[in-house]
Amino acid sequence: MAIVGAAAIPCGRLQANPQLSTQVLEHEVLAGCVLDAVSQAGVTKEAIDAMVFCHPRTYTQQLYFGTFMANYMRLSTNGVVMEVVGNGMTGGLAFDQAAQMIETGRADVALALGVNFETAIGSAEHMNRSMRATGDVSFHTPFGFTPISWYAMDAMRYMHEYGSTRAEIASVAVKNRRHAALNPLAQYREEITLEDVLAQRPIVEPFGLYEVPPRSDGAACIVLACEDVARSLRRPYARVRGRGFHHEGAHQISEVPSDMIGFNAAVKAGGAAYAAAGLRPQDIDFAELYAPCTIVEVLVSEALSLAPRGRGAACAAAGETELGGRLPICTSGGLISRGHPPFITPLYSFVEAFAQLTHRAGSRQVSQATLGMTACELGNYNAALVHILEAVS
């Protein structure tokens, strides 16, 4: 199957304070993305057989959002209209389910889509819900153990084991902001220096403000089609060449001793994706990785064999993962700079991968991009979903 169209709104702050009389409506924003993506793909409304929605955040007033959207857009389907949820992996699961509808022959054209509004919600409520979702409510949550805390522990362990410096890890933020400056969908587009990153107020040691993700609103729609339909459209598309998934059977962070910075799930999911695609890591031209903090991009790049173990931070500092380097990573600007509307963040990775593989990325275009990789996660990469995409002109 293939991606034949993709559209998204710029990440940022769109949600109005719930107390205000005038609101920005999620369904209207998402409908605009659907129109843009379907128009770009060149398919008709009647051709759409399935819609797989990212379950909206709990702050969304409209429940059973998927069927409400089907009504709003007057889209009847013979395949499925459904919502999926899986924390930060939600967008990846929506894409995966839409792809499976096509693989099983139940759809020729399917949409993976979603909207994520959360920026007008109070910080205390937002953090309380986040901790209840990303930790054990009777073990992690009472002690305020947040996801950024996990990643901070990763960074300290990485520096201890490999002698990497905080400056090397922080260079990822500089690189990603440089990429985001070229991306009209990015939330933060002003370039920053390494000195800027290191001078920011601390969030969780060793991270400062520019090394962690912002809160973001966003909306995106991906149009998938079977190969026959994709070819009939007579325009460039991105074929899904390989896919891999692994869940370690742990809820976010396991109490069982393990290699906390090995990202074993990404190792296994990446290995499965390479095998399915018949490719090696060195064949990949670029990667869009779900990496909420600088260290996560380093560790997942190593787990996917895009950088040697223990050398991911050094590779970033040396410019190997920036545009024009050996293997550009997060050409969109990544979660730190492009933005992080969590339930649909993986859809933004597919938007960027599609732009790169159809050579529509403008000034951030990876030269002769043919093979791209996306990855998303649950927890501290206790689960990973990896896709390899191939350009077809």
C-alpha cells in the first residue's frame, strides 16, 4: 500500500480557553486537513473506504469523535470508521490500522487522521493526566515521576556509560531548530545556538527548556491507497515497504532490571522493518523519529542502527544527522521544534516523510531521497512501531 496524500496544520497554540464564548472547533480544523490531503491525492470522496481516527484528547468536548466527523463530512464508508488510542503511538497505530484495511482488501483508499488540542488546559490538570497515563498510579504517579524524568535518567546514564557530554546531546536541539526554521508547519522557527540551549532554565537535570518538547495543538490527515489506485493517480507517491512492531510487556518503565538506554523495542521493531523491506540501515536516506527529548533521538538512532552504539550524540554534534549530512534525522524539526501534539505526532512524521519522498520539502529537501524511516513509541521506548517508506515517481 502507499501514501498518496498528506496534509497538516502548523503546530502551535490554537485551543481557546474553555471559559471563552468563542472557540476554535476541532472538527472544523480537521475537516480542512482532510480536504487538503484528499485534493492533493487526487482521489474522490466516494473512493474513501475507511477512516481511522486518532482518539482525541480527553479535553475534547465531542465524544465519539470519529463518527461525528463522518457525519460532518458526509462520508459514508463500507470499510470502517473507528478511533484508536495508544498515548504517543496513537498516530502510528491509526496509520497502521488504515494500512491493514488496505492490506486485507477491505479498502482501496483509507484515511488516517486526527486532531489534538491541549494547550489551553491548566498545567496541573494536564500533568496529572499525563502522569496517570504514563506511569503506574500506585508506584510512579504519587512521586511525580514524569516522562521528562525518565529521559533525564537516560541522559545521565548515557553520559556515564559513554563519556558523552551534555553539549553533544544538546546539539540535537540546535540541529532540529535549524531544520524547523525551514518548515512552515513548525511551532518554533527561530534558529538557536548551542550556547542558547545550555543557558536555558533547568527542567529536569540535565535538560533545559530547549531540550524538552512544548505543548502543541495540531491536526493531520494521511491518505493511503492500494498500489493499483496509487499508480492510477499518475503522480508521485510513497510505498510502505517495511513495518515492524515490538512491545516489551512493560508499562512505560519496568521494575525489572534492564538496559534502560538500549531501547530494545526499537531494536526489534527496526530489525523487523528492515527484514520486511529487504534493506539495511545504511540504505536509509532520512529518518523521522519520535523523540520528545534530545537524548531520545540519540538513543533511538542507535537502536535503529542509524548510528553506532554510544556514538549517536557525537554523530549529531559532528553534523552527520543534519541536512546535507550523512543521514538527516528529523528534517521537520522533530518534536522539540516542529511541535508535539502527542496523540497525532506520528502523523506529522508521515507528512514529512511523504513530502521528502515526493520531493515537495522545499529548502529542507534531502537530495535524491528514496528511502525514509519513521518510528514512534510508548513510554521510554518500551514499545516501538517502525515503518520504511519508498519513493515511487
